[in-house]
Amino acid sequence: NLFMDIYSILMCLCVIGIFILIGKLKSNYKKAEQGRAGEAKVAKSLKFWMKKRNKTYVYNDLTLPTRSGRTTQIDHLVLSRKGLFVIETKNLNGKIYADIDKPQWKHINRKGMKNDIYNPIFQNNGHIGHLASLFDEPNSSFTGIVTNIGSATIKGSVNPLFGKCLIERGTGFVFRMWRSQNRFDQAHIDHLMKIVEENKLEQSAKTNKTHLENVRRKKKWKLM
């Protein structure tokens, strides 16, 4: 009868919805795992080249409160006499179509699936702005680095035909950090380290959840 037909249709829709949700959750989990794997490679290289050096402070997956009451999460922060390095890590394969001045980049993975990613240069500049405010330092004191650990081909204005790509590939940049000249005295670096220690949030699932909620609220606000 009609009631049974409607019931069957609703049950089918529920089952389809559950499968779609499971697929989305698995996809998000895989992306998160891939991102963590990329960050782990950079962290390992930073530990080898930078952290073993005297009085160099390396922070990975650092979450700090902002003046707006939200949070900012930085993949890697290195405080050393050689510089204040703020590093954003991606781990993407396939192709990335990236323009310097566009907030959204197009990523196509190996399976041909397309998605938009927020411009990581903008993202890292935002981190630098928060740190500059926290440290009471000019933005020019910081060196922003964006690297992709994956094998993605990068096209667009960030990778000009003549000139250097604005996105690093792999972890080779860490060796160049190590070789660079000193810019700061140790007392100043120790002072900045104390500021980070006084303000950083505990690395925990709760901190990550709070940060993700802040990010979602920010995206929702932008769409309004």
C-alpha cells in the first residue's frame, strides 16, 4: 500500500544518507592523517637540524589564543637566533592551481576529485599577524614558509615560469634555515620563548576541537 511504499522510500534514503556520511567521515579522517604525516616529516627535520642546536626552540602543532577570543593553530614555530620561522605544511598529491592573490586554490587529487583549499600563504600570514601582536614584534621579524610534502604539481602565479616557486617542496628548506646567518640575540629569543610558554594551549583533543569550532564559525561568518 501507499504507506509501505513511502516507508520503503524513506528507509532507502536513510541508508543512502548513512553511507554518504560514513564516506565523508572516512575521507576527512584520511585527509587529517595525511596532513599529520606531512607535519611529522617536517617536525623530524626540524628536530635534526634546528632543535639540537643550543637554545633553539621548536614548537609543533602550536595552538595560541587570539585577542578576538578565538584560537590560531600553527604547524611549526621555530624561535632561534637565525630567525623566527613560521611554517605551514601541506601534504598534497595530484595538481594544485594556485594564484598568489586568490584566497581559494583548486586542488585535484590523483583520483580526479576536486576541492578548494584556503590559500596557505594567506593562512600563514594570518599566523604571523597573531604572533606579531603577541610578541609585540613587526611582521618583518618573521620568516613565513609554506611547504608541500606531497608530490603535487603546482601551477599558477605562485610557480612562475622564470623564478622561484613560493611553495617549498619537501623539507630541504630546513637545511637552509640552519645555514642562515644569526639575526637575533639569545636573550631576545629566550624572552619570546617565555611568552609562548605562558600563552600556549595544551595539546589535546579538546584544544583541537575548540580550534575546529572556531574555524567553522569564522567560515560561516565569511559566508554571511
